[in-house]
Amino acid sequence: MNTKKVALVTGAGAGIGKAIALRLARDGYDLAVNDLKAPEETTAEVRALGVDCLAVAADVSDENQVHAMYQQIQEHYGRLDVLVNNAGICPIRTMEMVSVRNMINTYNINVVSMFLNAKEAVAIMKNQPWGGRIINACSQSGFRETPVTFEYTTTKWSIRGMTQAMSQALARYHITVNAYCPGTILTPMQDRIAQQTAKIMNVPVEAVREYQKKSQPLGRFQPVEEIADMVAFLASDEASGINGQDILCNGGQVMN
Ligand code: NAD
């Protein structure tokens, strides 16, 4: 078995997931990094920090692919200490635009994927006397609705509920489950959100960005590293007593 702690970050090919992988590598974890395609750039940057990194291509909403990913992790490391359920999508559609197929697809990728990954992670973690940490990507959209992200908002509210339910189910195995809830972080996802929102609202992209910037109490957008800091804290020994919480790390845009 690996002597160092091991963390899996899903959706680690870009944005927040990549920043989390790099931060956990700096904290000394060996990593498994996942994305739809093997995240080669993240893998190279993680390895350059002197830790081991296993790259796994898998669609986190596909049960067979997820099972195969955990088999690889088990074979390579023989342990898993931290699962960061980070992968997610944010389609831009009003309620009237959303089809049943859209709704099911977004739930599969944003919510069912976290359940699938948690089931596999728990099968490893529950045999570890020290348990483990499951950390789910939620959002401030899990606290308030925006007009053009109907499916996304409902999935993020679900993730808050699932985080609480999992925390109760898994505490007996010394596995804690928490969620991080970012605000507006300038990642490839936010670029797509700004472009598609501008199209739906029939305004220039710059107007969307200006509105987003004005909504920041700190007067600035947050870098991905501030979200990685929160995840690193939730993974750390200092957070051992935090369980079942959804923690807003959004510069104060939305309050709980
Ligand atoms: P992003 O789109 O920039 O990056 C997400 C990564 O996940 C991509 O590399 C993508 O390929 C991967 N991914 C998507 N579907 C996948 C699947 N089915 N299987 C495996 N990988 C998949 O997104 P981001 O902005 O970095 O967001 C990361 C997480 O943080 C998401 O869950 C998102 O909802 C949440 N979040 C982001 C923001 C923000 O402002 N950026 C705010 C709140 C919450």
C-alpha cells in the first residue's frame, strides 16, 4: 500500500479541478486525476511537484467507467484518502427551454456521478481505520436561483441534500462528507456561461461580465486557488470535525 495519502480529483483537466489537484500535490498527496480525456497537462504539472500522479479518463456519470477508474486506483495505490467530486456542467437554459432529456443528463453528470464515485470510494475508505474525506462541488447556485441556469441550480441544491445524507450514512466509517460552494470563478465554464447568457439575454458578453463584477462584494473575481484553499482545508486534519456542511467560498455574494 502507498505510504502517502492519495486524493482523487474528478474534472481535473481544467479550471477549479486542476487548481485543486495542484494544491493537494503541494500538500504532499499522491494524486489520481480524472477527466473525460486523460488530463495530461494537469498530470505533468502535478508530477513536476514531485508526487505520483495517475491520469484516468472516465465519464464520471458512467457506472462502468467509474468502476474501472477505482480498479485502477486500487491497483496503483491500494488506498484512497480523499475524493473530490469536482466534475460538473452548467448548461445555460431557462426552465421553459429545458427538456426532460436535458434534465436527466444534467442530473446524471452533476448529481448521480457524485453518488457513483462515493459508492466506489467508500468501498475502499471503509476498510481504512482512518476512514477518508469526500468533498463535493456545490455552488452558490445551491442557495439561490438564477434565471438562465434552471437545471444547474436544481442539481446544486440536490448536492447539498446528498452531502448531508451521505455524511450521516458514512460517519460510522470515519468518512466525512462536505461541499464547497464557489461564487463566480473565471474558468472555461464561466467563459461559456458568459457567452451563452449574453446570447439568451441579447446583450454583449462584456455587459454580462460587468454585471458579474459589480455583484462581487470584494470588488474582484476570485482566483481558482481560493477554492482550492477551501478544499485543501476540508481535506486536512484541521477539518476532522467538520461533517455534512456546505461551505460558501464566494466572496460574500450570497449568504446562507
Ligand atoms: P470547467 O468546465 O472549467 O472544468 C470542469 C472539468 O470537468 C472540465 O475539464 C470537463 O471536461 C470535466 N468534466 C465535465 N463533465 C465531465 C464528466 N462527465 N466526466 C469527467 N469530467 C467531466 O468547470 P469549473 O468552473 O472548473 O467548475 C468545477 C466545479 O465547480 C463544477 O462542479 C462547477 O459546477 C463548480 N462551480 C464552478 C463555479 C465557477 O464559477 N466556475 C462556481 C460554482 C461552482
